[in-house]
Amino acid sequence: MAIKPIDLQSNISQIIEVGRNEQARSEAIVGQQHVLEKESGEKSRLANTTLDETKKGGSAVIQDQQKQKKEEKKHEHEKESQAGEGGISTKKERRGDDRMGNFIDVLK
């Protein structure tokens, strides 16, 4: 297919529009890359702080559990000391032979 001079005249007037569109497209791509870069930076920063907060929360839970165990032991010790003063024994009394259960026989 041959190119006629009239085709060249109409195409020349559109070259400016094509150039503007291509320039806008390339600027939009660069702008999108900058926005995505900022978002990824913020996400990585937030991920680090979230991880730190999770670690802090986990250690707080462990400390709370340890405090509860200590308090339970204190209460048990107090009950035993009160029961010992009153003459009531809280320990289970052994019945039968005291020597039973002390030795374990292992057969080969």
C-alpha cells in the first residue's frame, strides 16, 4: 500500500498529540512506581513495629502467667501452714507398707 501526500499531512498534525500522550503515559508510570515505593516503605516500617509489639505482648502474657503461678504457690503454702498449726493434715496418708514403691525391678 502506497503512502499518499495527503496521509502525511494528516499524520503530521497528529504527531504532537501522540507525543503528548506518550509523555503523559511515561510520567504516570514513574509516578506509580514512586507511590508503590512509598507504600512498601511504610508497610515494612509498620511490619517491624507490629513485630515488636507482638513480642512485647507475648512477654507480658508469660509474665502474667508466672505471677499467677507464684500467687497460687503462696496460697497453697499458706493453707498448708495453717492446716499444720491446726493439727489437720492435708497430705495424703500412706496406707500399708512404707517401703512399697521405693524400688523398681527391671528385668532384662
